[in-house]
Amino acid sequence: MKFTVSEIAKMLDGKVVGDETITINSAAKIEEGHPGSISFLANSKYEAHIYGTKSSAVIVNKDFTPKTEIKTTLIFVENAYTAFTILLEEYQKRLLGTKVGVEQPSFFAETSSMGEGAYRGAFSYVGNHCKIGKEVKIYPNCYIGNNVVIGDNCTFHPGVKIYDDTVIGNNCTIFANTVIGGDGFGFAPQADGSYKAIPQLGNVVIEDDVSIGSNTAVDCATMGSTIIRKGVKLDNLIQIAHNVEIGRNTVIAAQTGVSGSSRIGEQCIIAGQVGIAGHLTLANHTKIGAQSGLGKSIKKEGMSLSGSPSRDLTEHLRSMASVRRLPEIEKRLKELENIRENSQTFAKG
């Protein structure tokens, strides 16, 4: 990556204070900066580093006011974190280049179509009657089943599996070894104690601007659709069961499992290793802490929950504080019991 500070400022709609002609060739954390690198400061707890950083330039929020002299060049922007993300995206594009064309061996059904600027890697497979948009990147060893619809500017990293009838919007990224549209976990108990698989006849619908991490599974619906709404971000190692619906701009961290037919609202934040039971509803803006277990619906918007079973975060923190005091409470009880016993012994004497 080689940009001048002036070019970066123009890209980010920022204002430069310092030398605009400096060439930037790498990005670095502010505390690990070196000449030629660019860093960012978005959190005030890291402000001390900006006064001694060796980075040639630092991106800062427009309301940042230095407490003392700063030697590095500053680029003032509306949001430093977002601006740095945009810069890294541009760097990644230039670093990786634009993949186009078809690598062999690969298979593409005659009944399917793909837009301009597309890439298909070696050993990829695209089934019958698929409609794939422009600038789509299908990396090696990907499988796209029959009747799949994919929008523009999507990327499927190596080993992704997309089952039949899946619908994916624009600007989606699915990372390595994720499976979209596999059968939901549905089995009917039989009189002899065995289980009979229930056919899963639905599909998965993924709207625009969705990111799904590696080794995540999104199951198809038994009937109808499993739906991942616009802007959802799923981490690695997540299980989304059949007929689940996840609302717009919700984010879910690794090792979370969402059971069948649950409805998660918009702009929810779900931390790692959360378990959500089936047929529940989570209101918009719900926040759930790590390793929580949710067994009932949340109807009030904006609640923060934690614990297993999960409850209001404030209540949970009070409970945990009490638990930490149990050894002290036990010690005091024993002391009181000893005082009581001694008193009784003295009275009898």
C-alpha cells in the first residue's frame, strides 16, 4: 500500500494538520507505529500513545483536542474507527487485486447465468438454474446447488456450501467452510423409540450486506424460509436452526446457537456462547451477555440480559456480587455460631 496523506484525507473526507506529502505504506496500532505507517485513535483510553507514537500519521475524530504537542501528522474525520475501516478496505483491494475469470477444473451448469466481473475458482461447482450477479467471487472448492439466486458483489470463500433454492442479496460475504441451507434438526419420535427424519422443504433467504463467519451453519426451513435480514453480522461457529428469523443489523458472536423458529429483533447484540431456546421472540435492541441461556421471550425493547437462565443485567450483577461474598458470609456465620455456643456454655456453667 502506498498513499500520500493527502490522498488518504481525500478518500476519507478528512482535514490534514501536518505534512500532506508523507507517503504511507502500512497500517499499525498506535502503540506499535513506525515511520511510514498510519494509525487511528478512536478511544480516549489510548490517547497517551498518540503523543509518543512513531506512526507518520494518525486518524482522529474531528473533536479531538491534543493536550500537548504532537509530532505526527493528524487527519481529522467524522468517525476515526469507521474511516480507518474504509482505508483498510481500500488497502485490501489493492493488495489482493481483482480476481476475474474461471479456473479449471470447475463445473458451471448450462442452465445457470453469471454477471460480468465474476470469478470462479478451481473445483467450484454451480448447479442448474442458478442466477448469479455481477462481481461475484466464488473461491475454490465452493458448492452452489440448484436454483440458487445470488446478487451483485458477493464473495464466497473456499469451501462454502450453498444448498438448493437459497436466495442471497447484494454485498454479502460468506467465509470458509460455512454451510447455508442444510437440513434443519427435525425428527419425529416413533412408537418403537426411534426417530424419523422430517423432510425439510423450505429454504434460506439472506438479504443485502450480510457477513457470515467461518464454520457457521444456517439451516433451511422445514417449510417457508429461514431469514437473515439486511446488515446482519454472524461470527464463526454459529448455529442458526430452521425457520429462525434474525432482524436487521443484529450481530451475533461465536459459538452461539439459535433454536428453531425463534425470532430475533433488529439491532440486537448477542455475545459468544449464548443459547437461545426454540420458538422465542427477542425484542429490538436486546443485548445478551456471553454464556447466557435464554429460555423465555423478551418483549421489552432495549433490555440487557446475562446469566443462565438469563435475567436483567443489573439483577444478575447483584447476584454475582452476592455469590462472591458467600465465603465471607459463611465465615461470619461460623463466628456467630461459636459465640452462641460459648454463651450457652457460660450460662450453664
